[in-house]
Amino acid sequence: MTTMDSPITVLAVSLAIQCAAAFAGDRIRRTTRPVAEDERSDYGTILPAALTLLGLIIGFSFSMAVSRYDQRRSFEQAEANAIGTEYVRADLLPNPVAARVRTLLIQYLEQRVLFYQEQDADRLRQIDAETAKLQADLWAAVASVAAANPTPVGTLVASGMNDVLNSQGYTQGAWWNRIPAPAWALMMLVAVACNLLFGYRERRAHHVLLLVLPLIVSLAFFLIADIDSPRGGVIVLAPQNLVALHQSLKSG
């Protein structure tokens, strides 16, 4: 699990770095020289421009995080639909195979629910291994029927199973699709520059105000990291469709 998978860590680290940058800028101004009168107009242009750029980068990153969250949610729904459809299509198979496929699909569904809910890395590796094994068993079950009796019905069931397997791959790909590290680095670099400029600005107010900009920007980073992280943080993607399907199949 990386740092970006822990939004609290992102909040703490970004806040510390930006506060250090703001107080460093203030110290540079006090130990070197204040802003000269002929430099004030230029400085008044640079700082708002830098803050505007930071705001645009944060907004763009937030949009990226939200789009990825929506994509993960859409794939969870698609995966539940694929499993539910294949469970119904299993009735078209011969009796012994149909019962086995339905049993395997319920076990597979349970593993997919655990994939969304589990946080422990070791347990997740076990879930991935069990999921791969169930996928192999499911495909072998329908492939044997389709090969022995190549009819449109067998092809339909095999196609449905292919959708089940593909949907898991799409889901996994969406969970790996995160905001890239260079984007985080760029945001942090611009934030540090803005805080340096903010700290360098001549002021008469209390130095506590130097904490305002770092706190606001760090909270924005926290929100972006929270939405972008599939497992860590406050905003998590609950497998509502998969859980509802599992309850429906178990009760039926």
C-alpha cells in the first residue's frame, strides 16, 4: 500500500511541507530584505497567478479522482449484472453441470464481495488466488459443455461466462487506474512555491495566518487522495450491487 492509499498521511505530510515552506518564505523576507515599493506590483501579480494555477491543478486532479471513482462504481454494477445473467443462463446447461456452475458462481460472488471489503494485503492476495481458481473452474465447466455440444445455447452460456471473467478484469484495471505520481508531484511543487511566496509577502498580521493556506490546500489534497483511493480513507466504494445479488441468490 502506497502513501496515496492513506489520505490521512497525505494530509499530514502535505500540511507539514507547506507550513515549512510558508515559514521559510517569511524567514527569508525577515533575514534578507523586505519587499521594495517598486516590487509590490510585480509581487501582487505573481502570487495571485500562482494561486490560480494551483487552484486549476487541484480542480483538474479532483475531476480525475471523481471520474475514476465513478468508473469503479460502474464496473461494480456491470460485474454484478454479468454474474446474475450467467447464473440464470446456467439453467440452460445439463443438470449436473448447471448445479455445479451455480454453486461456483455463488462462491465466486462471495470472493468478489470480499475483494471490495477486505483491507489486509495478505488476505487480498488469498482472495485473488481463490478468485483465479474459481474462474478456471467456471470456464472449464462451461467450456466442456460447449465443446461437447456446440449449439447456440452452449455458445450463449460460454459468452456469458466470458463476460463474467472480463468484468473482473475491467474492475481490477479500474482499481489500478489512479492519479499518476507526476501529477501529485506537480501539485505539491506548485503548492510549495505558492506558500513560499505567501510567506515572503510583507505582513503586519500574526504569523498564525501563515497556516491558513497550507491547511486549505492540504484539505483539498486529502479529499482528492480519499476519493482516488479505492480502499483507504473515508469515502469507500461499497459493493452494493454484488451484496444485493448475493442475498438474492442465497434466498432464492
